[in-house]
Amino acid sequence: MLNGKSVLITGGTGSFGQQYVRTILARFKPRRIVVYSRDEMKQFEMAQELNTPEMRYFIGDVRDRDRLNRAMRGIDYVIHAAALKQVPAAEYNPMECVKTNIHGAENVIHAALENEVEKVIALSTDKAANPINLYGATKLVSDKLFVAANNIAGGHRTLFSAVRYGNVVGSRGSVVPFFRKLIADGAQSLPITDERMTRFWITLQEGVDFVLKNFERMHGGEIFVPKIPSVRIVELARAMAPDLPHQMVGIRPGEKLHEVMCPADDSHLTLEFADHFVIQPSIVFQHGMMNYTTNRLGEQGQRVAEGFDYNSGSNTRFLTIAELQEYNRKAGV
């Protein structure tokens, strides 16, 4: 699929971007891979490991439309991973979050259309479903922008979709490295926000593989959601430190007890496939509504029941403590 193609990843020095680049280099023979991000030190460090002839490193911010436009020249595939993601930071710095997550999304769409990019996938988050915090609200707007971009494409060939999933095991800012550091520092207990709290669980490689597969599946306008297991945070803590007690510290501002990836309000738009869900667009495109029940790989989906929601608290599969330990091992944490 990516042989001979040029790929650009916004926020490419992050956990996802680095693993995506490693995977592309291992499986395909791309013509060019462009890492687009604003942190020159992270680019320098990444280039020490990933500096093959295909690699290009562009300093730039998704807020800068001109720079994005220049970086996307000759690009075939775009993964939009750049975002301000920390929930408390977004609550205290709302306009900065809006500038990156909303205006940045608009700039990515504009640059992709200007340069006749073939396909764009934006990374979304469970927090965009029924958002209760600013970060989630900005990502919901971003999702809507990428869906609607298929309608404003006009004569351009570019297709836009989004991928939504929950916590990535071991990614920067996630709970596993946080717990691991506390344990290494000799903590006497682990902080738990609420003993009822659950989260969806996916490894970095699983997330990368899901995005790659959806480039093949996409018609344009879908939000793809993987079927993945849930974890109880108290059991994660037991898996990592069986002998440490837990200290209940309360839910942080903007935090949910359970994650939702397919909200009940979208059940009339949701299709279930063998290993994933698809949320269809709520608008009809000018070129007509696609038949999303069959994707471009020929996989068949079925409509879910009215009122269905995909929720980490009511998920049909929860990881055991042994499985959690294995997930952490696979993720290198």
C-alpha cells in the first residue's frame, strides 16, 4: 500500500509517530517519510535512530498553514497526530488547545486539499465522544472538520477519515509510566482517582496497525473505532504493584469514570464489523452517501441496536491481572 508513496505525520516525534515510522520502514518501501513537528530536540533524538534515506524532518507547527502547505508538497498519505492532549493543561489554557486542535485541524485539511493528498487519517480520542472537558470538545470539533472535509473537497481527490481509540499502554502521559515511576521512587501507595474507574486498553503497535488497515478500508467520512478490551484501574495497580495499598484521590477536573467511544446518541449511525466499529457521517455529501456497510476491503458491517454504546465500563471483555502484566510486557513497560 505504501510502497513508492510519500507519507507525512504531524506530531511525528510522539509515541505514535515514532512507532508508525518504524512500522512503515519495516513493512514497506516508501519513497519519503516526513516527520512534521515543532520540537527540534525530539527530532534530533528521533533522527539518531531513524535516519534512513527516506526520512525527512520538518520543523513546523500545525498552527502554521503556510509551513504545512509547503511540507505536504508531493505527499500521498497524511496521519494527523499532532494535538495538545493533557486534560488539565487544556482546562487552564483553553485558547492554546483551540489553536492547535481546531485551527490546526483546519490547516491540515487546507494543506491536504491544496496538495492533492490522496488520503488523510486524523487521530481522535474517546474523550471526543460526549465530551465533558475542553480537550474532548476540541477533538470533537476536529472530528467534525475531518468528516465534513470530504464534502468541501470538490474536485480534489483527497479522502478524510478519523480513528478513535482509548488509552495507549505506555504512551507519554499515560497512567502506566506514572505508576512505574512512583513504584521506582519507592512510593508507599498508588493514587487511584476512583475505585470504579475503567479504561479501554490498546498497545501502541495495535493502534499503528489499526490506522494502517483503515487507509485500505476507508471510503472517506468514517470514524473508525477498534474493538479492544477494558481494564479496571485498581486491577492495573495490583498488576504493577501487588503489595502496595491504594490511596483514593478523587476524579480530576474533566475526567470520566468510564470511557465511551461510540455514544448512544450515534447508535443510528454506528456499524459493527468483526473487529471494529464505524460511525458513519451524519451529513450527506454532495457526491451522495456512500455505502459504508461494505468497506473497500469488502468487509461487511451490520447496524447496531438503537441506544447501543461502546463503553469501557460495560465492555464485554476485561483484562485479568495476568493479561494486564502481559500487555505491559508487550508494550515494553
